[in-house]
Amino acid sequence: MYEIIKQLCDKNDISISKLCEIVTNSTGNLATWKKGYMRSDYLQKVADYFQVSTDYLLGREPQNIIVTESDHEKQYDETTNQVSEAFSKLSFSDKAKVMNLIAELSEKNDE
């Protein structure tokens, strides 16, 4: 449990001691967290803070994606670069087809 919470803290740029203080109003509980003990109400507060399930924090279920805003930005930038690279390799006529398809999809979304 502690390692999962530590990873979430690292991923979300918050120290675990700061999280402990937010959740419990004290950093004194951190030692018990390290031993794998946490009150159920604190566990729920940590889960709510990171928007994950308590089962995930307890290692009972996988959390496939833990997404932060910076992750979204990185994924968007990576996807944009991939699309741009693929588009640049197309022939002129294929680029025109892609642009027409984009225009059609945009019209459908506007409806």
C-alpha cells in the first residue's frame, strides 16, 4: 500500500508527508503508513485525493491508467507528432483524401 501511494505522490508531484498532512492533519501517521497500516477513513481520503479506488491502493486491483494533466499533454503532443509525421509522408492525393475525411468528420460533429 505504501509503495502504491508513494508512486501516486511522485506521479502527481506531491510529497507523501504533505499528503499525510492533508489527509490526517499531521505527519505523525506516516510511520504507520510505511508499516502498511492506515485507518479506513484515511485510506478513503487518499483514494479520493488521487481519484482511484481503495482496492487499487490496497493492491487488489490494477489501475491501468493513472493520468495527470501533464500526461494528457504529453500524450497529445506525441499523437500530434505521429500524425504530422505520417501525414508528411503521404502523396499529395492521399493528403487531399485525408483532408476531405477530416472535413466530413468535422461536419458530423457539428450536427
